[in-house]
Amino acid sequence: MEITIYHYLSVGLFVFLAGLIGSVLVKNVIKVLISIEFMLLGVNINFVAFASFCDNIAFDGYILALFYTGIGAVELAVAIYIFYLMYQKKQSDNIESYGDL
């Protein structure tokens, strides 16, 4: 059995949907941030899959995956700092307690 691009795209879709469901259903802020990172991982898997199977000359998919990984790291650091400031005020990690800020 040969592994094709559809296998990689299926894995990327599954990881993205797991992150989407996690970010919608979970009430904990840290778990929502991790779910958003799973969504970003699913997109990166698709970029690398398309770069491996469709783009043999340029490395655009790999470069985009590295760029989005860096953007995701900065986004996560800023989001955790904002959550830290909000946690100092409310002393709770539940999303519903932050509705009146």
C-alpha cells in the first residue's frame, strides 16, 4: 500500500477538526489555546504535504509551514501573557467568567 497525498490531507483535516471542536467545546482558556495550536498544526501538515507531492522545485510549502510555526509561537506567547493578566484580576481559568471584562 502506497501512502498518497490523500492520506496526509486526511491526517491534516482530522487534526484541524480536533482543534476546532476543542476550541468550541472547551471552557478552559489554556485548553482553547492548545486547540488553536492543533488547528495550526493541521494547516502546516497540509502545507508540507502539498510541498512534498506537488512542488518539487521551490520550497514554498516548507517556508510557509516554518513561517506559520513562528507566527503560532508568538501568538501563543502573547495569548498566554494576556491570559495571565486576566487571571490576576479574576482568579479563574473558565472562559465564562471573563465575559464582563
